[in-house]
Amino acid sequence: MADVDVLVVGGGPAGVCAAVAAARAGASTFLVERHGFLGGMWTAGMVLTLAGYNSWLRPYDRCVEGVPAEWLARAAKQGGAVDGDGWVLNSDPEVMKRVADEMIEAEGIGLLLHSWGARPIVEDGVRGVYAENVDGRRAIRASVTVDCTGNGDIVAGAGSDWVKGTG
């Protein structure tokens, strides 16, 4: 289906930001997401509060910059998020989806929704994934594959070592 420099599997906050950053660095980039929209736990999970953008100790200094900060700022300009100096910032999942779409489109990133990375393509390392949806299975080859599934699906499927966090 595609042959790119960077393939990101999982279109949640980490996946969207990884894809945008890769494209901005000059890499041809493709993103695969299992839902019909981007945003992961911000949108599909209805996690409306964004804890961690600012430190949890007063004076709540900003900890997150770059692409995630831009996503939040753009959503705030559209009335869909609070970009303030508190510890917890609120967001509207529909605006977060729209802003993610705008950022992906602006960078010319290939996007496949309603699809999942069913199996990694392993040839002397991970060289992409087989993505599946109702139309069947398609190969997306990549020099670099970034697993942003939230479950480590691609890493585990490739037989790579991984550690499950406790928090």
C-alpha cells in the first residue's frame, strides 16, 4: 500500500505527535489508526482532562512543548481546550479530533483509519506492518516503524523484548 520512511501505528496523542514530528523532519510518513478518528484516549477514551502538561507542583510550570503543545494551543484557539497554567487542563474531544486531522493533513502524512497493525513485517528488524481492515490486508513498508498502539502490539508481535510499566 505504501513505502515510507516512517510508519506510525496508533493515532493517539503519542502517534499523532510522532507522525507530525517525523514529517516536519523531512521523512515521508504514514499513520495507521484502528478507530475512525485520531486522538486515542483524548477522544475515544473520553479522557477530557490533560494532566501533566504543567508540573504538578506549584507554580505549575509548563512541562510539555513541541507538537503536543501546538496541538493544545490550536485546540484552545478553536474553543476546545484550556491552555492555561493549572495542573489539569480540560479539552473537548471533538475539537481535539479536528485539530489532529488538520495537523496530519497539513504535513501531508498518509493516513489509514478503521485499520490496525495486524502483524509486523520482520525482515532483519521491523520493516513495516501488515494493516487490516474490512478491505483486507495490505503491506505498509517503512524504514522506521514506531509502535504507538498503547499496548506494544507491534513490538510484541515482532518478538522484541519489552517491559510492562506499573503505572
